[in-house]
Amino acid sequence: MTTNQEKLFLDIHVIQTLPPSNINRDDTGSPKTAQYGGVRRARVSSQAWKRAMREYLVDSLKLGNTSARTVKIVEYIAKQIQLIDQSIKIDAAKKLVKEMLERVVKKKKSGKDEKIFVIDDEYKLSALFFISKFQSIKLAELALNSEFVEICNKFDALSGKVKEDKEYKKSKEYKEIDAAYKIQVKKIKEILNELLSIDIAFFGRMLASDPSLNEDASSQVAHAISTHAIQTEFDFFTAIDDLAPEDNAGAGMLGTVEFNSSTLYRYANIAIHELVSQLDDEESAVNALKLFVEAFAKSLPTGKANAFANQTLPQALVVTVRNDRPVNLVSAFEEPVKTTNGYVKKSIEKLSKEFVKVEKMVKKPILTFYVSLEEVEELTKIGTEKNSITELVEDFSQELSDLIQNR
């Protein structure tokens, strides 16, 4: 149980400008928006940015422990089986995995067993599931483990006897195999509850059919919103048919694309104490936090990227460690920024002022570093300036290691 004195929270604040773009659209193709402070704002959903962050993490940890979110976990584990034993064909490997996962059951109120993993004839789950690379390797090893296979086969054979003779269930032979079988099946859930990848630790995992396999997210990512009011605009385009006859001057295709331009306030936090507990290692947690800050700052959803090339980076990044609670500073922009001289500098100023104002409500942060592309006097009042994101992340990690050890 984590006491209040042991808690540590990381807050990350970003001001980032986007040119004409549509990085996150709704079901009609329009850029997502939200009402806030009485005006319409540009919005980028947390799901969209978390997806971009996960891709950044996976790319940064190609040989490390990241996860896949998929309905094809049978195939994912089966491919690990093939890496262990190349003589096993993919269909045979899938069958092994399906049989193994379907052994994980829970008791219904009626007393009947209910499968946790519902797998169809195409070896797909009924819902997306997060599984880490290391978990898939361990499950592949378990599926091929001679003791696991032997005990499961014995249990299956004796289960046939039970169907023919209910009294056999009371026999010593059945009870011994049943106990051994439960130990083996328990290993499947133990693997899925351990060896968490950092992205599962950050973003969590949910399985409705068995809450014991759920993993609480140590991070929270806010929907990014513009610091100012926006209006959606339309780009009218035509596509010319290169092979059309010369006497046909019309376009081969006509259409419109919706877009907007915005300066966004982005926010995320991490319960550092929870992350340390999940990864069960302080050094791993610090390294993961470094990657999270980097991923949050440098990732970008890819919607309509080829059409708009909106590849921007943050104009300001503020990283704070608190020991009371996380603080979202979106309240700085409840009154929208109004200017004809650019929104970035004004937004950074408002963010800095709000940072100081909220100290009336919460404790002062333990640690604050920032990087800014703009010279804003108010920023100097909130923390220590760093020359680059790289320097910020390195210095932050050193300070954080000491804080974690001394908490």
C-alpha cells in the first residue's frame, strides 16, 4: 500500500503550434473540436496521441520489452513458438496456443467454467488485448514445456473418465492430477500479470472477461486543445485525369478536405510510485520515464500528414515532479488567447502565470525543468531552464533517481 508520503507524480506540459492540418478527425472527416471557455477549440484526442506515443516507444525499443495490442495474440505467440522450434508449422503452433489459452477459465455463478479467452476458428480473440513481447516468449516456452504438456494431456484424458463416471472425480488419482493441472494453468495468468512492457504499464490493459488480468495505467493523457478559438476551414481540390482527351478540360475528381490551424496545450501525468511498483525496478522506471517524456514531446498523430506535412515540435516543454497530486494547467486557457501577433508566446506566458497561481491550492512542486523556443520572462519564475530536450531528460532522470530512492 502506497502512503501519501511515498507518492510522486510527474506532470508534463507542452505548448505546440500546428499549421493547417487535420491530425485527428471524427467519423465525418472533420478535425475534432471541443467547447471550452465559451468558444470552439481544436482538439486532438488522448487516444490519438497515445497511439503515436506507443509507436514512438516501440520504435525506440525495437529489441526491448514493448507490447502489441491485437486480436491475433494466438498468431503472435505462435510465431514465438516457431522461433524456438522451427520444425513446428504455423498452423500447429496456433493450435497449441489456442488450446493453452482456452485452459484459462473462471467459475460462473452456475458453477460452470467460462473461458477467459474466446478464440474463433480464425484464431482471433473477440476483443483487442495487450500482450508484451516478453510475455509472448514466456507463453511460447510454456506451450512447449514437457511438464506442462504432459500434465495437461493427463488431465484431458481423466476429464473424459469423469464424464462417464461422476464418482471418479472423488478419486485420489483425479485429485492429484487436477491439483497439478491447476498449478500449470495458473502459470499462464502469472505470465500475463508479470513481465509487463513499459507501454502496458503506462497505458494499462483491460479484459472484461477477467478483471484479474487488468492492469491500471500509471499515466493519464489529456485531450489536447487549442489555447484560442478556431474556425474550421475547407480546402477545395481537383484531381486531373492525365489520360483524359485534350478536349475534356474538366477535372477527374473534385472534393474538399477540412482543416484548422492551432496552438495546442498538451498535458500528461504519471504516477511515478505506481510505475516503480509495476516494473518492480527503480532504474527501469527512471529509464521508462525518460522515454515517456521524449515520446510525449516528439510524437505526433499522423492524420492527413502527407497532405499537410504538419511536422512540428513543441515550442515549450515543462516537466514537474509533485508529491501531493498531479495538476493540469488547462485552466490557464479557459479565457482564450486573443491576438493577431501569434499565439505561442502569449500561450507560454499564460501557462507560466497559471503555474504560479495554482500554488495557492497545492504544494509547490519538488522539481521543475523547462525548455522553450521563446524567451518568456514568466517562465524563469517556475523552474530551471535547460538548453534542449536531451539535456532536460538527462538532468531530470538524475534528479528523479535521487527522489525515488529517498521517498
